[in-house]
Amino acid sequence: MLTQIHPKLPMRNKAETKKYYIEKLGFEQLGSDDFPDYLMLKKDEIEIHFFLFTDLNPKENYGMVYIRVSGIDAFYHSLVDERVEIHPNGSLQTKSWGQKEFSLLDPDSNLLTFGESF
């Protein structure tokens, strides 16, 4: 039986990634900073892990994760109010496949898409 998934995404700079996810998106760190090449973050019931990839070219990064949420309207507007940059093609939209979604790019161009069924 599968119970959880923790995607691993590339990061070029641990401090920058940590700051973005904690200060902009409201995540908290799991574990310690004892491992300079790895970072684990959590928000509510999800975790995202990051591995150091200093040679990553953000223009060639295809890291993506789809995150299901509840209360997407409030979450989206809280990010907009905090001036978190939303993907240029990823504003909050109702999709024909029964989801309301928006997307953003983190500092390493990992695409985070948030979606809620309606």
C-alpha cells in the first residue's frame, strides 16, 4: 500500500531555496542543516525534498510537482498579497478537467502547480 510521496527537486543554493519556501510559501524545515547538499521542507501534509545541483541551468530545468490543496482561492490570494511571483501563464484558472489551478516557479525554475477539484 502506498501512503505518501515526497518529491525531490534540484536546488542550486540551499540558503536561497530554504528562504524562498519558508518566507514566501510558509513551509518549515524538517531536520537539521547537518547535510549541506540536502533540504527537507514541510507545509501542512506535504513534504518536498531538495538535492544540491550547483550546475543546474534554470532555463533547462524540468522539475515539476502538482500539489492538491483545499481553499485554493484563499491560498492564491495570500501569495499575491505577499507579492509572490505567479507564473506568467499560471494565474488562478478554472480548468475544463475539473480543477482550479495556478502555478509558480521557484528560484531554480521548478514548476509548482497547485490544484483543487471543484
